Amino acid sequence: MSRKDPKVGFVSLGCPKALVDSERILTQLRAEGYQIAPDYDAADVVVVNTCGFIDAAVDESLDAIGEALAQNGKVIVTGCLGARPERILERHPRVLKITGPHAYEDVLTAVHQHLPPKHDPFTDLVPAQGVRLTPRHYAYLKISEGCNNKCSFCIIPSMRGRLASRPIDQVLREAESLARAGVREILVISQDTSAYGADLRYRRAKWHDTEYATRFLDLARALGELGIWVRMHYVYPYPHVDEVIPLMAEGKLLPYLDVPFQHGSASVLKRMRRPAQAEDTLERIRTWRSICPQLTLRSTFIVGFPGETEAEFEELLDWLDEAQLDRVGAFKYSPVEGATANSIAPHVAPEVQEERLARFMERAQQISAARLATRIGGEETVLVDTVEGTRAIARSRGDAPEIDGLVRISRAGKLRAGEFARVQITGADDYDLKATPIA
């Protein structure tokens, strides 16, 4: 390898959707002969893929840009915060270029301008699955960009635009390529997975001589034929989601849904302007579990939303008791610049937000511990993430990477990272399981 090969440093912040953007940019850069630098000193230019969803994420992004400028000096900025270039330039006027989210071509053009490629891309090789930032045995599959929802606390549509679904044949080709490259688990992501294809009027396309519509159900059916784990994220509880649950009961998809419920009070959901706010979500959950008893449900919630009363918060706790969600995350409402929720009602005092968050998470922890305890003594298939000596860390059907629990395996000397294993569950705590391999 020539010392003159151009090297690009890369910082990727934010959610899995941003991570996929980073992987696409890195794949194209590698295809064009760029090397990926391990640190700022080795890089000829640095790309920072930012997050701009909440104030804390904006601060983290601005700090990352500042660090890259201080240690390297040549910085290109992309991602969600790039949709508000004035925020970046106000603090970091020396950046070379700012592009918005999923603006792949603009990023590549900026890299070409400040660090031209030095050889013929047709002679370069990249892995079939492209350059990925996750371990080789799992990968995120982004099926659409943007969102048509108008949630009062969110500015994603203004940053990432309206829903723009990828045609189903294109998505399935990528998924098949990942599976052939050794990926054991695909995590389907978007801003609103259950709305997939609505913007394309559910356009039909062929894949392996079978015609599919660009819609959530057809996507689930086709991915279920790959013979690997398929995990669904960011699924709003629309009625048509019911049709996917039988595929989970049949073992075609992982029995797992990540549903962003956000709250359990009808009045708060109305102020949030949540899609499907009028749906009876508790009844829908009961229906899902009657079809697929092993279904794992995860969700995120906002406590201390503007105007949230103690009675509304108690409604949320009661809803959580009824729903018995397996995996739960929560955060305090934080004003986002440009969000209509900031002026929708009086803000909840920070100390009240903190107290409610603690109460909510205590209740969620109790539910998680009780549900995990019922799995002790059972046998399960897990996906091994790492092995160190005689111990391994794995994930079960109910555990998405980095956000859910773990399965801690003892006597794991023969297990291999990236492979499935059959284990017996021997113990559980609030969030994780303990297990031993089945010979």
C-alpha cells in the first residue's frame, strides 16, 4: 500500500440510522481507494457524522467537531445537525463543508474536493457487504429515510425530510448480500418502519421470481426466507402490524418488536401528536401475545412532557403495569430547538421530572426482573457476541445489541463469536440472563 494513499478519519454519532449512513459513506470511500485512518493524526481529512435530535446530542456533536478541528484541522460535517449549519458555523466557522443527513454524494464531493482520490476505483476491492461499523455477525438494514409524522417533540422531518422508502427489491438484494457475507442477524430500522412503502404507493417489484409489494408485511415475509435472525425496530402500532405477528409465531422473524409508545396517557399522547394515538394499544398488545406468547416488546418513553400532571403520570405507570413490556427505556423531556412541544403547555420542573423518571424506571425494572425470572430453567438459542476464556456474552431472541440485556454464559470454552449456540438458562437478574451451553 502506498504511503500516498489518501486517509479519511471518521466519527459517527447518533442512532443506528446514522450508523448506516456512515457505513454507506465509508463503503464508497473505500471503493474509491481511500484508507480509513485509525486516529486524527493519521487522517488527511476528518468526516464527522452528527446527531441533532435533542440538545444533549447537539452538544456532543459540536464537541466532537471541535475535537476533530483541534487535533486535525480539516473537518467535513454531515448528518442531522448539518441541517442547521448556522449552529455549527456559530461555534466552528473553520469547518471545510457542511452537508445535511443522508447526503452521501455531497459528502463524497467534499472529500474529493479537499482530498482527491489517487487511483482508479475500478481496480479496488471492498467486501460484498460493504464497510460496516458493527461486528461481522449482525448488521442494520435501513429501509427508508425521513418521516411523515408530526410529533410535537420531534424535528426529524425538518432535518431528514418526508418519508422516502427504498424499493423492496433493492432492500432485499442488500439483505441477501449481508446474509451471504456471514451476517447472522439483520436489524431493520427506519424512522417509521410500519409506514414503509406508503410514499411509493406500495410499488411492486420482483425478487427471485416472486413479486412483492413495497410494504411492511411483504418485506417481513421476504426477509423471513433468508434463514437468519430478523429483528424489527421502530414499529408504530398500526392495525396492519397484526399481520406480521404470525410470522414471528412461525419462527420466520424474531418474536421481537421495538414500538415507540412514548406514553400511556391519552391526553399526553394527544399533546405529543403521536400517530396511532387513538389506537387501544393495550388491547393490541394482548392480541399480539395471544398469537405469539414468546413475543418480546421493547419501547421508549418520555416523562415530564410539557403539561404532564401527576394524574397523567400515574396513568403511564398503570399502563406500564398492564402492558408488562419486557424492555423499557425512558428519558426526561428536553426542549428541542424548533419543536412545537416547547410552547404547548407549561414545562414540568426539573426536580419533578427527575423524581418521575426514577419512579418509572423502578417500576420497569421490577417488570423486567419478573419476566426474565420465568425463563429460568428453559432452553434457548442465543447469538454469541464475544468469548473471553471460559465466559461468553450472547444475546437471546429478546435482546437487540447495545440497548437490551445480555446472556452471560459460563463454561463457554467451545463457543465462537458470531455463531448461534443452544444454552440452558440458569439465572436472571433485573435485565440479564445467566446460562450454560447445552452439550
